[in-house]
Amino acid sequence: MRSLSVAALRITPKLNNLDIMGESEKYGVQAYYSPALRSLNAFRSETVRFYGLCGLCISFLFFFCTMHGGPRIYGSLQSTISDITNTTLGFQMIFVLNIASRHDKRDAVSMSASVSNMDFEWLEGVDGALISNKAKPPKLEAGLERSSNTLGCWRAHMNAMQHIVKERIESALIMEDDVDWDVNIRKQLLEFANGARFVQGPGGARGDSNSPYGNDWDVLCLGHCGTGNFNDEKRWWVTPNDPTAVPPELYKWGNVPNLSPPALREGRFNRYIYSATGGRCLCAYAVSLRGARLFLNTETLALEQALPADRGMARLCHVRKFGAKCISPYPSIFGSHFAAGPMSKDSDRQTIAEIWRKVGLTPHVVFSTRLHLQRA
């Protein structure tokens, strides 16, 4: 196929239903193949990176000229899928978790959001050493007991859920301060929204939905280190030949969905959307108001053992008694960025050796916004 600019990535409004039933009775699935996105032969060439930068500039100018200026107020206005092009990516709010002392990470997120025309609010991180023993859940997983940094990270995510619940925010995107995204993030999320609605079934695509991502979800696992799927999952959305998806040989996560059904094995640069079970990492995820209530209740009030934030979210999605409806893309859409310079700056939870990283990287984001900041 011809090598084409990532700026030409196209989402076709009218989709053709190509339902393909798997041959295996055990793993028979209904796979909806979205019209193929234009592929790239020179997947990581400098030419493609140049056009990716052009796409960033063009997208910024387009959205700057056409945006309606702020987030939609959900609950009073009907949402459409085009709301994904607004400054909060179709969510009512975007929050970024950060400890104020890491102003270096604040600088990077602020720059990335600015060039991507995104609005967000900071939510303060938590020093786990300052959490009163009386305030801790009665059952703590060993990792939370051992590490005050891990405990502080957990509490920061719980504070985010508490804020969403208190303010009755209908949908929110939560990001950690090392997050990165593709310069084509809105095009990716438009495609993801189509897939999420398909996975939810007819109820998820109702016209009166308050979210462009459908009205029957609790968690959208948008930035992860791998998520699984239920064995009886039947509905999959597949975006073939996606130039922003890494190929299978670069899947480095421990948790992998079952991609063995023949209906899911067409193409190489595919992105899959499906109902998710357990996963790892929470660099970016969205919750509905109901999802925030479920997460907060399960971790703090339900007498369940409190788990590190990503494992707690994995349990919420995996254990069916909680009733959470979680949807995930695979590969992930958002990723964690590892900046050039001392590797010891990567994590606020772990101690890392003083090794110098010559070049920054975001392993599963093809056209990294952060890596293009020096050219913005």
C-alpha cells in the first residue's frame, strides 16, 4: 500500500457492518471491522514523523478556529459524538494527578495539553506517610502496607473519585502526570467512541446519551499496561491498518486479551476495542459518575481488601459481582512517557538507579505529543 501521512487518518462517518463469526464454538465472536484506516509502510521513518508534526499543527489550528470554547455541560445538553473534538475530549472534566513538588511534570503536561488544545484541572497528589492510621481501610494489601508512596498514589486516585462523586460529575478523564498521547488523539478517540458504542450494544448508542462514548459504561481503560477480556466476550470492534497502533511484536504487556479467534486475526496494525477485565497501570482512564461511586465504595467502604490503584481497578472490572462495565482499547491509546535525562526522575513511588536516558520515549504511542514539543 502507499505510504500516507498520519495527518490523513480518516474516520468514515457511515460504517459498513462486516460481521465475521469466528469458527471456534468456544471463542466465536462478532467482530465489527471498521473501514480500514490508511496504512503506513514507512512506519517509523523520519518522513512519517515529519507529517505527524504537520498533523499536530493542522489539528491545533483547526480546533483553535472551530472550538466552541469550553467543555459541554452534561445533563443539560444532549451529547453527540462530535463532542470528542472539544477541549475536554468529550468528557465533562479532565483531571491530572500531581504532587506539587514535581513542577517538572506539571510543565510537561501543561505544554502537551496546550499544543493539543485541551483543558484540565490539577488534583493534588497525596503523601502517604501523612495518612492517619484511622483513615486507612481496615484491610490493606501488603504493597500498600509496605510503601507510603504506593499508599499515597492510591489515596490520590480515591480523592479523584471522591471529588467526582461529591460534585456529581457525569464523566471524567483521570490522567497521571507522566501521561502522553498521540498527536492524532481526537481521531483516535472518535474511532474508539464508535467501537465503545458497538461493544455496549444497542443501549450504548441511544440518541439521548449524555456521553459521546455511549451511556452504558463505568470505566474506559484508555491508558494501561495491558487488559484482558472475558472468555464469553462476543462483541469486538477492530480498526485494521491503524497507523497509530504498534504491531504485535511490540506488545510488551503481561495482560493480553485473547486474540486467537480467526475473526480477530486479520491485519497487523490493528486496534481492538472490547469489554475489559483485569489490567495494570492507570496512566489514563475515564469514569462515569456510577463508575466513580463503584470504585470509591469498593476500595474504601465495602470492607474489601484495599489494593494498589491499578489492581483495584482491575478487580472492579474483573469481579462480576461489582457490576462494573469496563471497555478497553488494545493497544492502549494513552501511554506513560519516560523523559530524557536521569531515570531516577521517572517515578515518585520507586527508587531507580542514577542512569542517564539519552532519548525520551513513550513505548506504545507512535506519534508522541511530548516528543514533538521541541518542534511545537
